[in-house]
Amino acid sequence: MNPFPQLRGLTGPQWRAFSAAYLGWMLDAFDFFLLVLVARHIADEFHTTLKVVTYALFLTLAMRPVGALVFGLIADRYGRRPALMGSILLYAIVELLSGFAPSLGVFFVLRAIFGIGMGGEWGVGASLAMESVPARSRGLLSGILQQGYPAGYLLATLVNGFAYPLLGWRGMFFIGAVPAVLVLFIRLGVHESPAWLEDRAGPRGAAARAAGGILAAVRERWPLFLYMVVLMAAFNAFSHGTQDLYPSGFLEKQRGLPLGTVTKIAIIYNLGAITGGILFGALSQKIGRRTAIAAGALLSIPMIPFWVGASTVAGLAAGAFLIQFAVQGAWGVVPAHLNELSPAAVRGTFPGLAYQLGNLGASFIGTLEATLAENRGNDYSFALGWVVGIVAVVLTVLALVGPEARTATLAPEPA
């Protein structure tokens, strides 16, 4: 018996389009989390504090809206494929250059440019995937797609655990150039979004371009766009608040755990994240996007004491698995939810720009947690626990009061 009947009947071009989006997002996250995992070692080499190095994370997150806008405009005008290839190539090249950074200042500049490539990938990839698959599959595939992010984190954890002792932190960034190979797969094997081709040829696409594209769409739908930005600010505070400082700040610095133990815990909680995202994504097709998001956010709250308060390594691993199951469970709904809410003619830009502006709104979260922790004698358990608990409540409320368009038509129906 097929456990996922929603996937039955997907064609080769649909699978390749989805795979390109998934791999682009996974490798994007892989490159981002290499920095998260080696941040403490970068601080040591440049003779500064972990708090200062977190500004590199801030700059990456802050520049992601620029990438969403630039590559989104390319996607709406010239197609999803060239925009996706360009964003991946940019972040891969900059990741390689980051390994050669001679100073912290140069490193900061490179991580800001990396944010442009990273910011472009999600919106373009998500629109390509969601526009290429049938409506019945969107919830499940949304969950799988978004879990490319923790899968990338898991891959980065494994590479860091095995390769860091041999190559150091600079070598990690050299390995991060590998995603450039994905561009060849997209160039040779992935078809353009059928929804983009249909819309561009039809009167709606021509009218939207004549009316000013994304600017006109935002002006016309500014309450919706503003809501999506605020929702994504809460979402990004939720995920980055549980991920960015947990390995280096909490596990290594506060708890004093060795790299091998941190690696094992990270593997476990990323498996929880992947499981939660897929299950909640599939569930959202039945219970609705808003309800699934709220359920994931609320589920995380009772997990916080185990996540940052357990006294044993096994307890910490279990708590981390459970909280990431909940956090990424809520996140698994996002690709479908944002694309369903967005107007077709600017779907390459609208959801991605909202996502990344929300990221900008939450880009302070790592620095905030580091500051709170340092002000309490490096008590990261206090900082992470309180911040994530408050954000979970905010996200629940935002999800429940907002709109939903689960039955929206994104891909052209087969004749």
C-alpha cells in the first residue's frame, strides 16, 4: 500500500522541477549552517567574541530581501529556471570566497553578498515546485520541500563532524562551493514552470506587466503583503531562534559538550525537523494551513524545558528532537501557504519577497539571544527558552487570524 497516495501519477518533469527546488534549498541551508557550526572557531581566529560573529548571520538574513526582489523579478520576467540557476551560482561562489577571507570585515561583506543568493533561491524554487505539481500533492510536497532546510543543516553537521578536524573552518567553506554543480542539472533536466508559461502567454500576464508587476501587486494587495511579511518574521524568529545559537552557544559554550556529542545531537534534532515538516505538511492538506501552523507552534511550548533544561545528553537530544519536530512541522506548511496566497503574475517575487522581508524583521534574533545570554553570564538556556516561547505564541495568533487559499489553482490542469 502506498503511504503517500498524493504522489501517485506525478510525471518526470514534475519530479525534476520539485527536485531542483528541493536540492537548491537544501544546499542553500547547507552553506548557511556551515557558518553556524563553525562560528565559535571563526571568533577564535579573528580574536573576537561569538556575539560579534553573529553579525555575519545578521548581514546574511538582512540581505536576503534584496535577493528575493532581484531574482524574483528575473523569475517573473524571464522564467523560474534562469533565476534559480543564477541564485544558486551566486551563493556557491561566495561561499567559496568566504573561505579565503583575510579579515573579519571582508568576511562580513562576503556573507552579506551570500544573503542575496540565498534570498533569491527560496521564492523562485518554491514557485517552480508549487506551480509544477497538482493541487492534491501540494501539502505533502510543501512539507518535503521546506525540510530541505533541516536536511541541509543535517548535511552540514555531518560534514562539519568529519571534515572540520582535517580542514578547519576555511575548508568547510571550500566544500560549500559544491552546490554550483546543481546548475548543470537544472540547465539540462528541468522544464520551465507551466504556470509561468501559461500566464506569460495569456492576457493576465501581459496586463500585470503593463501595470507595473510587483509594485502594482503590492500596492493593490498591501494588507495581504504586510500580513505575510509579519507572519514570516514570526516564522523566522521561531526557526533561527531555535537553531542558530543552539549548537555553538548552548551546547558547546554553556554545556561544554565536545564536537562529537554536539554533532550527534544535531543529527537527531534535524531528523525530528524533517519528520515534523513532512507530517504537518501532509496534514495541512486535510485540516488546513492555518490550523497546522498553529498546532506546530503550540506543540513547541511544552518542549522548551526539555530542550534547554535537560540534565543529561540523552535528555537534551530528546528535547531537541521534539522541539524541531514542532518548529519545522509548522514550517512545512509555508511553501504551499505563501504561494497559494500570492497573485499568479508575480508569484516568482511576491511570496519570496514577503518571506525575506520577514527574515529581515527577524534578523536580529541571534544577536538578541547572544546579548541576553551574555548579560546573564552566558546563560543561553534562559535566552533561547524565553525568546522561543514568546515567539511561538505570537506565531499561533498570527496564523489563526490570517487568510488561507488551500484550494487555489497554481498549476494548469491537464487536458
